[in-house]
Amino acid sequence: NVISISPALDLALGGGLREGTCVSMAGDPKTGKTTTALYFAAKAQSSGKKVYYVCSEGRVDRHNLEQIKGLDAEKVQIIQSSDDKTLSAEDYLNIIEKIIKEEEDVVVICDSTSSMCPRDELDGEIRANVRNGLPRLLAMFFKRIANDIQRTGAIAIFITHNIANTGGSRWAPAKVADSGNKLQYQVSTNMAITHRGRWEDSDGKTIGQVANWVIKTSSAGGTPNTTCASYIRYGVGIDETRELAELASELSLINKAGAWYTISC
């Protein structure tokens, strides 16, 4: 089965996000990745799925979840470090693996892989000559869950940040997704926010932002490297009405002039 996100994203993805798959949402900080993932979680709840929000960034509470339209914050299982215990990358990945292996009809949002810290790095001193062990842990993790995620029909969303590409080639992109190549190879749906824009009303007041996505791959059947614009309204999540209006305007079903839309019947 395929679960919808929003009109613009569904069109680019080929319908939405497919059960039994891993999804990567990459982009710069504060561009709309978490909001998009949580808005999808609301859709998943309405389809009868249980939602786990694994927050390695350690800064979420119920109030943040209540800002998403349609999301039942009380039913979202939040997993993050507490005053009693600081969770390492190994802890988070083992918890996610256990959920995927033992439960069905679940959506797991990992926010974010970039903030996970392996136990050796967490307990040791801060120093420059430490080799990053997170990509190796993720490679092991994805190998272990590959069969189980299809068996249980889970949807696992991994949010990651962009980092500078230090590869040296002048033809290479300036930025790449963090957390190693294995994450990018393993996911069935790979989507990234290339840039964001301001969204203002007719009075010039900022009411949200525009997340410009490129869908690199999609398990639902979308065409690779399709682009789309998703409208995120502050305090609501994705504004599906605005997205429908924009799509209708592109198809010449309605006329657009500034912030006004008109339709003639």
C-alpha cells in the first residue's frame, strides 16, 4: 500500500510513501524536513498505523507535535535521551531495529541520523583524530533490517542534514547528505529539499515557507529527479489547499495573479 503525504509531493512521488520501505529526507536545517515527516505521520495514523518519533536531537516535546494538523500527539511514542540516560547511536538503532522486527503497521521517524553519536565518541574526550563510526553502524543496521522491514510493512523515515562535499571534484555537488553512502543506497525513496522560499499573504506577512524538493528515487513509481514545491504553513503543517491551487494553476484550470486565484465556470 502507498500512503499519501500531500498533493504536490504525491504527484512527484507517484502516489506517496510505500509500506515496507526506508525513506531518506535530506536538506539544510530548518527547511521543512521534520514538519513534512510529522505531517505524513498524521496521515499514517488515520490509516491505522502506530507512530514512533525517535529524536536523537533531544529537543522535542508534545507541544511541538501539537502544531501539526491532524496529528494525535498523545499517541506518538517519543524516544529520546532523558535526564537519567543519554542514548548513543547504538541505542537508537537497536531500538528502531526492535520496533521494525517485532511490530507491524508502524511508522518510525528518525530525526536525525546526523545527530546520532556512537558510544565511543559519546564517552571519550573531544578530539580531532577520531574516525566517524556512524556510517559503519548504519551500514550494519540497514543490512539487519532489510528483510524485516518488508515483512512487517513498516515505513522508516530517516532525516539527515546536508554537509559540505569535500570530495574535491569540480563536477561534484557542493553539498551531500550526511551519514554515509549506505543510507543513500539502502533507502527506496530518496527525497531532498534543495532550497526554501518565503510564503507571504496578500498583506506581506510571512505565514510559512516553500520547501522545494527533488525526488531522486521513489518506490511508489515516481520519475527519478522530479521536482516539486510543497507549501508549509506555520502552526499547521503542509497546506494542501494551497498546493492544489498551485497544481490547478499549472494545469490552467484556475487563473493566478499574485496571491489571488480565480476560477471561471
